[in-house]
Amino acid sequence: MRPAGVYGVRFIQRKARAERAIPIVPKFRIFSYLPNPRVWKATIAGRLGGVDIEIVGDRPKALAEWLWDFDARPLAESERRSDSPHARAARRGFGATLYKTDAFLEAHPFGTVPAAFDSSGTVGIFESNSILRAVARSGDADLYGRDPVEASRIDSFLDAGLVFAREAQVYLLALQARDVSTELSARMRDAYGFYMAGIDAAAAQAPAGLVGGKLSIADVAFVCDLAQFRREHRFHDWLTEHGHEPIVQPGAYPNALAHFRRLLAQPAIAADLADYVNGGTS
């Protein structure tokens, strides 16, 4: 049963360990708003590589009522005060005040989510691709390449997607606020086009996986980032009414989109993304 007040707490478990009823200590704990494809990069890698992960979080607006910590929890109304020692000025998509412990900010100096911790709660890992790398390194599925050269090529794909992911975050937040400027739309179109053209070329040469002809975290990052961005379609009418052409156009980048669909068909990926992409979660 889900604990009261907690939107999502779940484990990715190794079946053999669960059958033996051995207590499970997750390798990582991740605190974030949910649902969040950036978190699912890690849960997909954990599912594929046999890494136990605990996810704790809530809807984006509800996180303002949580204590941000390794032991994150919803705060009682009496605890949400401006004079609280945990009160901090909010940034990037949240309200005026958030509640973060000193320990959280020591582990996560940028103060953002998703926020991953090692099992001890003392080491923080931030940025979704870094969390993804940590999970892949801890698993047993060669998701981070079979040698240093493959690992570096995987890093190349992850790094090439950073501008796209950053612009997408700003753009999607602006869409939710119904405040998209012509400049922002143009920046987003350029970032999307650059990223998708590269993926389209790579997927044409290696349809089974972007690196080494097999599934890797380069593919996991791609499918999650694109799944999140394709939520743009929910604002199609608003964009059109306000003179903005939607970024995602049918028929563009066919190899990349075919690869996206192949990845979504894989059970380990569909477990997190299928409902999200099909409109079941938002």
C-alpha cells in the first residue's frame, strides 16, 4: 500500500532476491516530482541491469509541501513556516518557498530534483544523465558500453542531448504557463532540429541501438527525453492560435522516430513510459 501523502514510492527489485525474502537495501534513492521521464532513465537502467532503486516523490506543485532530504517527507502545515530553518527561496518552476535541509544542500549543492543518493544518504548525485550513468555502472547489463571507447561514444550522445534537454525544460514550463515567446520557440526549434538530425543519422546506421548495435544508456536517455518533449502535442491548439508552429512535425526524422517506437515496445522501457506517452499519466 502507498504510504499516506506519498504519490510514488516503489522499488525496482531483483526477482531472485525477492523470492528469498532477503531484506532489500536499495542501491540508490531518488527524490523527485512525479511522473518524470528524467527519473525513469534511472529506473529503466535499474530494471535492465538488476539495480535496486527507491523512488520517493509527489506531483510537482506538491513538492513545495515536502521536506527535501534523503528522508524526504510531506510536511505538516504547522511546519511550513517562513521562519523554518529549512525554508529556502524557490527557483525553476516552483513557488516562492521550498524546504530543504542543510544535509540535502550539502549532497546537492544546486538544490534541484531529481536528487539521487547512495544507500547511506551521504553522497548526492544530481542531473538525470549522471544518475543514469551511476545506475548503469552499478548494473550487470553492459548498458554503459563494453570498453572505454564505447563508453565514450555513449557519453557523446548524452552530452549532445544536453542543449536539447535544457531548452526543452524551459520551453515546456513556458507552455504550461502559456507564455512562449517567438525567441524561445526559435531556440527550441534549433535545439530540437540539431539533436534529432544526429539521432536520425545514427539510428539509420544502427537501428538496434545507437552505440555498438545494442541497447545502451544512450538509447535510454533518448527515449526518455523525447517522450517528455512530445508532450508538446497537448498544447498544439494554443500554439497555433498564438502564431507558433509546433516543434514536433509528423514525418520529420523518420529513423529517429522509428527507433523511439522500437524502444517503447521493449517491456523494460514500456513499464515506465507506455502510459505517459499514451496520455495515461501527466
